[in-house]
Amino acid sequence: MKVLVIGGTGTVGSQAVKELLARDVHVRVLTRSAEKAETLPPGVEPVVGDILDPKTVRSVFNDIEGVFMVNPVSTTETSEGLFAVNGARMAHVKRFVYMSVHDYEKAVYLPHFGAKLPIEEAIKASGMEYTLLRPNNFYQNDYWYKDAMLKYGIYPQPIGNTGISRVDVRDIAEAAVIALTTSGHEGETYNLVGPEVQTGQHTAEVWSKALGTTIKYGGDDMDAWEQQSLQYLPSWMVFDFRLMYEFFQNYGLKATSEDIERLTKVLGHAPRRFEDFAIETAQKWVVMA
């Protein structure tokens, strides 16, 4: 089987590439960065191109049987997704797996959520076999906060205290590869979630235990978060993420027991626990220090 991973150098995509290679699948990765293409694992076929370039759209899907698409957050996310769906459709790709977002219907007005709606609809109408993966907030997002925790004792992601069902990226990648390489997932939508609801305060407590030091939750002050974030993120992204975090704070994003049961059945094991991820990550950080 030959699979194209769109977004194969990112957090989720790179893990999916590893999973595919472990199953002896021929992997092609589309990336806009020639530098990142050089860092891909041995055995991966790199293609440097832009999915919004018709030349790329008309060529990158040739001889591809399955696609896993992970679009980065951007102001052109919807267009990129629609271009890719059409490229795959024209190349007669058999199976398409798309990473969307958990329960986006609850907040389609959020740019980060609503951008997925037309892509999902296009995939459903494409005639291809498809599986939609809808993950919650990633455990691995916490890599961004390593310095804030280790240097200042603060966990700054303002996810609030209503609760969200965060998920391990490894479970997302594993589910994607299962959907691509095995039958029985055609036309299915899976919410990819963790086994426990996490809050900002609880997350800080988990990191405190894992790191052996006091980590405090940075709180829900979105004005302060925006001012800080504008120092290293583009303004459009800060605006987008602020809306998302305010939604988390007000309404949460929690899994149902059915979500967890279905994901456990797909993976063949229970979703990974956040506490285990934090302990594993803390141990790596100590070794690197």
C-alpha cells in the first residue's frame, strides 16, 4: 500500500509516518520545507510542494491508495483542505483519513473549528472511502510550556476548569494508521479523546507530581494571555486561539463514555493517560537537562 501524509513533518503527521513505516507501508510525505524533507526517516518518499499550487495538487496523489491529511492551523486551512480533497478525488485515491477536531459542531463559529466543516463535507461528497478523526486538545501541546514550567513554575495554557478530554498524539496517529490500513472504518467518525477530563488546575497538579516541584496554573485571564502570546505568535493565531480557550473555559470539551469505548475498540487498548504522558515527558526532560 502507498500512503500520502499531508502534514507529515508536524506533531501528529510525523508520528503517523512512524506508525506506517512500522507496518511496512510505502510512505510519501508532502512538505513545503526542503529542510524538513531532509529530516524525514529513511524509507520515506519526500515531496516538496504546496497543496495550494495546482502543479502539486495534480501530481502528488499519483499512485497513492490512501491519504492521511493533517492541515496546520492557518488562515488558508479550508482552501488547503479542499484543494487536497479534489487532488485525491481526481487521482482516484481509494481511502482518505482526515484529522478534524472534537465536537466542532458545538462551536462552528470558532475559526479553528469552523474551518473543518467544509472539508469534512467535501470528503463525504467525494466518493472516496473516508474516516474522520476528531481529536481533543493534545497532551503534546505541553511541550511548548517546558520552559514556563521548569524556569517559572507556571503552567500557562488557559484551558480553564470546566474540563476537556485531552488526548495523546500517539493515539491519534495509531487510529489514523488503523483506519488507513484495515477495513471496517469506512464512513466512520471517531472522537479521539483521553480517558479522564483535564482542567487547568489538575494539569498543573499532574505536572507538579511528575516534575517533583510546584507548578501553578497560570489562570484564565485572557487579556494577559493575549498580551504575552503576541510576543511570539501572529496576531491572527492569537485571536483564533483566544476564542477557542474562552470556549474551553466556559463550556469545556468533554468526551462521553461512548467516545472512550469506541476509541478503545479501534485502538485495541485504552487511550493513554495524561499522568503517564507527564511522567514519561518529565523523565526525558531531566535526561536532557
